Amino acid sequence: MRPMRSFGGGGFGFAGVESMAAKLAIGLVAGSVLSLLLRPAGDLLLLSPEGVLSQLWLWQPFTYGFIERSPLGIIFGAMILYSIGGGLEMSWGPRRLLAVVWGGSVLAGLLTVAVSLFTRLPNGYTGGGVMTTLAWVTYGLSLGRAQSNFWGIPVTGNVLAGIGAGFVLLNGLTAGWVTQIPELFALVIAFVATRGFNPRHLWLRVQHWRLQRQLRGRSRHLRVISEERPNDRYLN
């Protein structure tokens, strides 16, 4: 039986500051403070789809994930990355954590830029919420039906993931869906990273498909001997 994990209750067994989760949390705080101190130049660290396409601000999909502009967003974002990210790092290792949380935010940013090719989007997306959504939802989905703890309330991992997705949906209802496009992509990426895509399984399916195709190709040259009218030439 898997042990119960907790969020908000101090049951994670936090990783040290040298861990990848801690580095992501420190990066969020440092990037957010730096962008505030250097305003308006600090705004160039945010994601502006129009700026990426027309001004070639190509670094923005890679930097906006470390930017939050509200005090609560900075504090709670860092706490979530450190606590939940630490739990993921213990299960996945630092490389996969970095690939899913930060790499997923980069992919969400690039997809948001792609959406701007078809419709006008606002400038200045912050991505701290994108990384925390990825960490939160992937952690919950990785637990699945195993028990977790959300601020003293026992819930399953799937429910915990649903709570994380609920924050994105509520923000979309209150602030407008266009403001949550990167977070919506993050939800899809989190699901694919934990449930919908496995490179090894995909390769096995490709190999199975190739084998079936080869067998069908060979079977076209075979002939079935009728039991009713046997032909002597097939018996020699």
C-alpha cells in the first residue's frame, strides 16, 4: 500500500535547497523580483505572443515560467514548486521533473504563440501559474487513487489533480478564458505526461504495427487447400 502524501500538512519530507524542486522555486522568486525591480524592462521576461512573432523575442517562452507579479502568486507558487515538486522529484528524479514542469511551461508558451497566429491575444502572460499547475496536476495524477492530504482533508491523488484544474477553470471564469490559455495547455500537457504518452509504449505499438503489416504481406502469397476438393499437386 502506498503511503499517504500530504499537501499543506507538512508530510512531504522536503528536499534540500540543492534539489531541482528548490532550484525551480528559487528561480520563480528571483525571476519575479527581478522583473519587478527592472520594470518596464522586466516586462520583456513575460510572454507576449505578438512580440515573439514580430519582434523576435524568442527567449520569452523560456523565461515567462519564472515570473509572477502578485505577492501571493510568488509566495504560494514557490511553496508549491518546492513541496509538490519535491514529491515528484523523489518519484521521478530531477531530470524528468525539469522536463515536465519547466519544459511543459515552455511547450505551453510555444502553443500559446501558435494560437496567436489565428486570433489576437493579450501581451504579458506570466508563467509561474503554468509551472505550478503542471507540478500540482501531474503530482495528483501520478498518485491516482492513492490517498493524499489537502490542507488536512484526505483526498485521492485524482481529486487533488482536479482541485488544481479547478483553480484554472475558476480563473478562466473570473478573468476570462483568454488569460488562461497557457494554463489550459498545461492541463493537457500534465495529463499527457502522466497518462497519455509513454515513448516506450509508443515504440512497442509501432513495432507491433510493422509486424502485423509484414505478416499480412506474406499471407497474400499463401493459398488455402480446400478440404472438399483436395488437389494432388499440393500434397507432393
